[in-house]
Amino acid sequence: MKSSSSRRKFIQKATTAATGLFFFPSVAHKAMAGGTSKEKSTSELFYPEHNRQSKIRFSVIGINHGHIYGMAAAVIRGGGEFVSFYAKEPDLAAAFSKRFPQVKQVSDKKEILEDNSIHVVLSSGIPVERAPLGIEVMKHGKDYLVDKPGITTLEQLAEVKKIQKETKRIYSIMYSERFENRATVKAGELVKAGTIGNVVQTIGMGPHRMNIPSRPEWFFDKKYYGGIITDIGSHQFDQFLFFTGSTKAEIVSSQTGNVHYPQYPNFEDFGDAQVTGNGGTGYIRIDWFTPDGLGSWGDGRLTILGTEGFIEIRKNIDIATDHKGGNHLYLVTQKETKYIDCENEPLPFGELFVNDVLNRTETAMTQDHCFLATELALKAQKNAKKLLFKK
């Protein structure tokens, strides 16, 4: 794999991102992943023993994407004690230790897998390696929280589902565009309250900035990350299912392509899909074309159409107004048009997940939902029509 120079730049981004600012849409403008710098100090966010009793013990195996910083922060906020981590890359491990100095670094992942005091393992390893690790974790009697894409092939999905059913462990995927975006959490509350009637359709846009120098070699080869719909499109399928309430769905159409980066023949820079379910329909578009002139890594948006109104979420930036930062929600009903600043909305996922681990419940996300969102992304990816532009 490429390179120490790419990895060094990744580390610089991850470290200066202060636990995920660079990677998480909900906190790109904040001091920390748990709220504004005025709300909580670093020690309060990362060392919960300072202000609450830890409920579970967790460890990390694999830190190849900076999402792991925010994932760990979420579980800590929910009452998790961060015990140990394993990473095979010394440079990534050094940066991680700097952020979590109280956490023990182990020399072999077996030390974590065979530690019976550990309840949960988190991972943001190379995507193709995430499902095999999750299977190991479940076989060792532990629950698993993995970065998206948590599974990169339909064959992996079948094996994961088999082992999850046998072991009855939690296999959860961190769909951060919903769980870690405060405006999206607020939208869930409004939809549940019936504010816009019955949801008919979701439109999810997931643009990203390439930032080529920061990317490791595996980023450019879809055999490692599964393809653009499998990867970043998984967020949108999760949101489609959640907001429409669909428990069954099928792909109507999908397409992918590499239209701008011929130097990376195994890379995909554009994808879209249409999906329909038993609770509504959805359209998804993802791409790697965010221009450098935008003050965010991506102008992520979600539109939720209901029978009595609609919601538009501008997750990371609002280019049409002077509103700063992200977490912007626009609500239109039969009575009013309203802007809601969601910067101070709570993020409940961490606490819900920790409680699910303790109580063997499914309040953060059901296992069926987790697997169905992944299955839809994998099927859309596998059956996508290839875009071939001639200009």
C-alpha cells in the first residue's frame, strides 16, 4: 500500500480534527464531537469517569479511518469505559494514543478478543476487513460497532447474518450521518410526532471532497472499500429506511461511474440509486466532487417529503444564508415555514447503544434495520449500470 506520506497526512488531519471534526458532519464547526467547547471540556468528553459511572468496557481494533475518533467519543458519552486498542500501523497508533493517552495499546488483537471483561469492540479498519473482524468478535462473545461500510459484499453479509443469529451478539454499523448529525436527530423527532404527516419520499445527497493527498492507497480501489454506493451510499439507505419506516425495500435502479479520475481506474466518483419500500420511496446521490471553495467537506442534504409538509436538512453548511456551521433544519407545514438551529440538540445514540449492550435491547437501531440498509446498498452497487460519458 502506498504510503507513509499519505498516512502521515491522514494522521495530521485526524489529530487536528479533534476527535472527528474533519470527518463528522455534525461537528465540523465545533470544538469537540460531544458539543461546543463552551458546553464540555475535553476531559468531560473523553474521560466519563470524571462525571459519571461507566456502564460497559470497550476496546478498538483497527483505526484506518478517522471516524473511529467520533465512534469512541459517542460510546464514552453513553457510559463506556475505553480500555484498550490495537492497530497494526505504528503511525496511526501513535496519533490515536495522543488523543486517548489513558487507553492501553496492545500488541496483538487476541489480547482484546480474549479479554472477557470487554463488552464491545469498535473498528474502522480497512472496509473489506471489517466483516471478518466482526465475525471474530461475535464468536468471542462480544458485541461489535463498526464504521460504515460495515460489510462490503453480499457474501460477507450472508456470513455475518449467520454468525449474528448463532451468537445473538449485536452487529451495529455507525451510520454517523444520522446518529451524529443533530439536525437529522431532530428531524426524526418531528417525523415521529407527525409534524409533516406520512412520509412519502426521502432525497439524500452525500457529496464528499476528494482531498487526494490525505487518502491511503486502499481508498482508490473498490475491492477494498466496496464501491461508492456500498461505502458512502450506505448512510442514505439507512436514512431512507428510518424516515419512511420501511421494513422491506427493493432497488428500482442504480448507476455508478468514474467520470473524472482516470488515473484511478478502480475508483468510483459518482453514484445514484432509486429505492422503494413498504413505507415510501427514495432517491440517493453520492459523489466525490465537493470543490475546494466550499467551507465544508460536503454540502450534505436530506429532504423528507410528507403528506402535510416537508423537512430539508442542511447537514454541514448552509450556502444560501449567513447561518454558520452545520445542523440546519427547515420545516414547512400547512401552518408555517420555520428555520430550526439544531446546534444544541442532543445526540442519543451512544447512550442508547450502551444500554442495548447491557439490556440486550434494540433501542439505538434494530439488527434487521442495520442489515437491510447494508443489503440495499450492496445490491444497488452490484447491479449498478456503469456510466460511460463521451465528451
